[in-house]
Amino acid sequence: MKTKEECEKKIKNLTKKDRVFFTKRGNHSIKLVLKLMKELNKNTVLIQDQGGWLTYEQFIKKFNLNIMKLRTDLGIVDINELDNFRDSVLLINSMPAYAFLQNMEKITENCKKNNIILINDASGSIGKKEAYYGDIVFGSFGEWKPVEMKKGGFIATSNRNYYDYFEKEKTDFSGDFYKELLKELNELNEKLNYWEKIREKIKEDLENCDILKSNHNGINLIVRFNNEKEKDKIMGYCNKNNYPYTLCPRYIRVNENAVSIEIKRLRG
């Protein structure tokens, strides 16, 4: 089997979709998907109020689509909220902040009930069952992603009409790209297991801190602080152990005073 076809087969298995299309990058995937929504006259796009990606809102506006921000619990969608937005589009990060997991099964059921097209950003959830859900699943192979190529992305769907639309925007990569991508895909489970071990260690070390939704099977850990002393303690721990971190509030993480420990940046 050719290397590109092997990569396609891997992504199909990881998303449970029949067709896969490779893109220049994750942002290109978002643009193509929103361009299709415009063509379908699906003019209202729902996104989460935190835990999403920087360009969601930017690209929705670029295509003159209406944007609605759903109130969430740290990026996790309240499924009942969707009942208010029939015949729309839900663009959702299935692993908000790379730290939590959406209930994608319930979200899918609700979207079907309300005739909502579900677009799943699985850049973080790839390798987990949350990546299985959506009329369209897309992801990025960018820097610090679970599948890290520093370029490229994908769109996966079982809808033939959607796939035919995306095929017009074919992106060609070299054979070396697909060889490296296949290696990344083959090593994904090992990488996720490595991150999980680090995650468990940090949870033990910081058991007296306010770790947000630590029971979720995400990648990053986000630790809330109430004052400068608590913030300095968390940052000091990260610096001592060479754990990268970013400070919140921040849309792509959480709208809370917190330190996001960026486990996804670590490589074994």
C-alpha cells in the first residue's frame, strides 16, 4: 500500500469516516469547511465561548456568516443550549483547551434532532473516541499538536457531496511528508500514554491545588489560582520541572485566572 493511502486509512480509523482529504494546514481546513457552509446557505455558526481556536471567529466573519457564542462550562457545551439554534452549524473543539472532553455522543444526538451540521475540530482529541463524531471532522498537524508535522491538516467525512466539494481544493505533499506523517500516526498512542503518565504525576504533585476538571481524560492540566502567591507557586512548580505553561484567561484555554500546564508540548 502506498504511504499516502496508509495515512488515509489511519485517519479514517481515527475518525470513523469513509473519506479523508489532506489540507495545507488546520486553518485551511476551517476555511474550506466554512466556505462549504456558506454554499449550503447555513448562515449561523455556533462556537464555544472559550476553549476553541483563535481563527474560528475570524473566518466565520470572513465568509459573512452569523456567529453565536454558546455559554459553556470551561468550553464544555451545555447540550440543551442547542435546542435554541435549529438549522444552524456547530463548530466545536471536542477537546476544549486540550484539557477537557465534550460529550460528543450526546451533542451528536442533539444536533441530529435540531438539524444542526456538526463540525468537529479533533486537532486535540485525535486518538480518542471524541474524534469519531461529526458530519465533518477536521484537524491540524501543526506545532505542538498530538500529530505534529508543523504543517498540514485533514478533513474527514462520510458525506460524498461534502467530500467532492473539498476535492476541488486538492493539496499535494511530497512522499517524505506522508512517510513522516505515517510515523507520527503510528506513534500517536505511545505519545498519548506518555502524556497521561505525566498528567497523573502532576495531579499527584498538585493535589492540594484547584485543578479544573481533573477527572477529564484530556492532555493539558489547568490549575486555577486566587491570588499572586498561588500563581507563583504553580509557575514555580512548572519551572522546577521544566513543564511549559501559559497564563489564562485566554480564549483558546479558559476564561479563568489559571495556569495551563502545556503537557502537549512535551516530547519523550
